[in-house]
Amino acid sequence: MKLKKIPDILYRFTLADFLFILAVFGLALGWIGHMPVFKRYYLADLPGMTWTGDYMLINEINLASASLAAFLIPQRIIKYYNEKHRTDGNHARVRLINILFAGFFAGVLMKIIATGMGLNIPRNVIFIIDMIYMTVSASFILGTPMIWLSGKIAVKVKDKAGIKKESGI
Amino acid sequence: MNISRKDFLKKSALGAGIAALSLSSAADASENSELATLIDLRKCIGCEACVYACQEANAHKYPEPAKPFPKMYPERVKVSDWSDKRDVTDRLTPYNWLYIQRTQVEHDGKTIEVCAPRRCMHCQEPPCAHLCPFGAAHKQANGATTIDPDICLGGAKCNAVCPWNIPQRQTGVGPYLDIAPSYMGNGVMYKCDRCVDRLDKGQLPACIEACPEGVQKIGPRDHIADEARRAAKEEGAYIYGLEENGGTNTIYVSAVPFEKMNNAIASGQGNPHMDKVASVMKKSNILASALIIAPFAGAAASLLRIGDKIKKYIGETRNETEKNT
Ligand code: SF4
Ligand code: SF4
Ligand code: SF4
């Protein structure tokens, strides 16, 4: 039996889906929170957010989230190829988000391997990896909401024009 | 840039004085060993020859800030300017990477004055390097941790995560000036680089070479650690730095317990403590190991689920075939 106030989409989510979303949030926080500007611009001063000012904790959240995401990714890949309900427009958007996520996750892994595992990697290589990590993280974290919004707008426009509704990302 | 342990030993064979470990023992050391220094506080007389030698040898690396400094936003971001206080020698600053920490300690019924040369500990697992967002702080193959002034933006994260708050900031220098000086970055962080350029040339670090009392030694870490342990066992000395923060490449030996020294130190920014330090990177290292296992575990779990589904499908098909026959 469905509870009235819970949106339909939540019923479709499995525990693995929620954990994956949690891991993605953890990775995003890991990227934003690892830079000193996060503290500079009062983000860590917001009520209830002071814990985000702890660099070690943010690093540990980043690593834990990366492990959780790495554990869930094989299952996500299988699920992605099993899903046939998406319409063409949304499929392109989902694919784009997946590509951005793949880049982001590769950046996270490179960053962790380069600086978090005590390997003797030349400093200029670490610098390049840091720059890649910055770029792919910003692309995913800023790009995903934009792609998602574009999907919602497309649905609204089509609704107005009387075109059959897409399922939404 | 990096001098290997082997190169160091070869080159220092020519120039090493009493400060270096005996080369025969060093040659026996394992190939993977990092270089560490042993600082014997029982010998230090606090003359500061090492402090001035450090300043002279590293003067060319000191910041020459452009003034006036860019206005900082938000206003709570303060500039750190030591450029007019270059002669400060009683704490760590961007212009003073080594200082003598003087303490008076009551021990065995006597008052003992201890002089401790303090600088970067060159941790084996340096959080400053592991957590630097731009890869400016970096651990060299020889065990020293350095900060590249051409990359560092002066956000001071290294200072925040360092258990001893060693790196010190100077505003008005570095690449932040070319990016968004008012809104991002605040200069460059400075600290002892264990005379990376001198080691490259096969010379000893300046502070080690200048000391008239032979307080410091540099050599493969396993030998330095053995020597510290021997002093503890045979001479009743106390050790600091061997286990701190999971192990450092700066190991102190003292006649008085470090706990007592720590209680006598007015520690704070630029005045590092001598307290026990648990490994800062320990949890992160465990999580990093989990990350190595996670994708394999995830793939195995997925395969098991697929296997279950296939089994179920075969079972259902067989049941249906049996029903139909
Ligand atoms: S030069 Fe030697 S004796 Fe003098 S303060 Fe430095 S370590 Fe101590
Ligand atoms: S003592 Fe501090 S600055 Fe030095 S290597 Fe360790 S963490 Fe880095
Ligand atoms: S090792 Fe070099 S940089 Fe470090 S304190 Fe000694 S002289 Fe200074």
C-alpha cells in the first residue's frame, strides 16, 4: 500500500539506489569541502554545517563515499543496461550524466591514488591529476543539475505543446 | 629534483662530516629506506648556529612580497605578513624555518634546561601532502616533504591538518596574485624543506653541517631509528618522533621525558608542541584500502545476483516444461 504523501519516484528506488545517491553526495561534498575557499566563504559556518570544516573528516567521507560508489557501480552498470523504459530524449541526458559521473569518479580515483596512498608519484604528475580532478568534478557537480533541469524544462515545453509526456530523468 | 638514498650515500661519502651516519652502516640499510634525522637534545647548547645557517642557506627561497597586498574578501580573511619581521628567531615564520625551543624541566630532582631545534618533522604519512588540494605540498622519495611556491595558493590547509601546525604563510607572493587575489588564496606556505637543493648536490642540510656539537645526524631511517632505540635502551634516553603521527623522519632523543617538556612549552602557532600524536592518516588509509577491494566485492555481488536470477529462470522454465508435458 502506498503512503499518500510520498512521491511515486521513491517507490521505484531500491536501497542500492539510495546508497548510490548518498555516495555521490559524499563525493561532491568531498570535492567542495576539500578546498579552503569552502571555509573562507562561510559555508562551514552555516548552522549545522560546522563539521564540514574538519578537513580530515571530509577526506574520510570522500574515501568512504568512493568505496561505496565503487562497490555499487557494477550493479549500476547492469541496471542501466536492463532499463528499457527510457525515451530517446531522456536516454541521451542520462547517458550524458553517466559520462560526467564516469569522468568524475575516474578523477576521484586518480586523486586518491596520487595523493592518498603514499606512492612516490612525481609532483608535476600530481599537479596534472589535481587539475583533472578539479575539472571533472566541477563538470559533474555543476553539469548534472543543469542537464536534469533541461530535462524538466523539455517535459514542460512538450506538455504545453501537447506532445506525449516523457518519463523524466 | 629528488635525490635517492643511494645517490645521497654516494655523494655524502665525499663531503660528510661527523654529522652523517657512518657510511658502512648506511650502506647496509635496506634500499627502500627514507632518510631521517636524529636530533640528540642531550648535546644541544642552544647556540643557534643551526638557525642562522638555515637562514643563510635558504635566503634565496624566502618570499619577497609585492606590497600593498590586494584587499581581501570577505573581510575576515587576514593577511599574514612576516616580511618586516625577518629577524624573528624565537618561533617558526616564513623567514625562519628552524628555531630553538627552550624549556626548563624538573627531572630526577634537578632543573634541566632543554634546547630543542624545532622545524618540520617530515612525517612518513604527511597529512599536509596527502590533503593539499593542489599538489603543492609533496613528499619526496627521500622522505622530506616540500611545498612548491609556484603552486601553493596559501589556503593554509597544510597548517590546519599538520599535527604541529608547521607551515607558515606569507601573503603577497605566489600564483594566487595571478588568479583572483582578492577572492581566492592568500600567499604561499613556507617551512623547512630539509635543504632539498643541498641534498641534491650531495651536501648535508645546512643546520646539520653548522652545528658545533654534532647534535644532528642524517641517514637511512632504519639506522636512525635503531640508534634512537639503542640510546633509549642503553642510556635511558627518551624518544620523540619515531611513532608520532604514524612515524616521522625527525627523531628526537632526550634526557628528560617529552611529556614533561611538552607541559613546559607554551605551544601555539609557530611554537610546536611535543605531545603524543596518533596517526592522523590512519582512518584514511583504512578507507583507501577499502576502496581497492570495493569494486571487486561489488562485481562479485552483482555476479552472484545474476547467477541467482539465471538459476531462478532455469527453475521456472523447467517447471513450465514439466507442466506442459
Ligand atoms: S647549532 Fe647545534 S648546538 Fe647550536 S643550537 Fe643548533 S643544534 Fe643546538
Ligand atoms: S610536520 Fe606537518 S608540515 Fe611537516 S611533513 Fe608533517 S604534516 Fe607536513
Ligand atoms: S634542513 Fe635545511 S631547511 Fe630544514 S631546518 Fe635545516 S637548514 Fe633549515
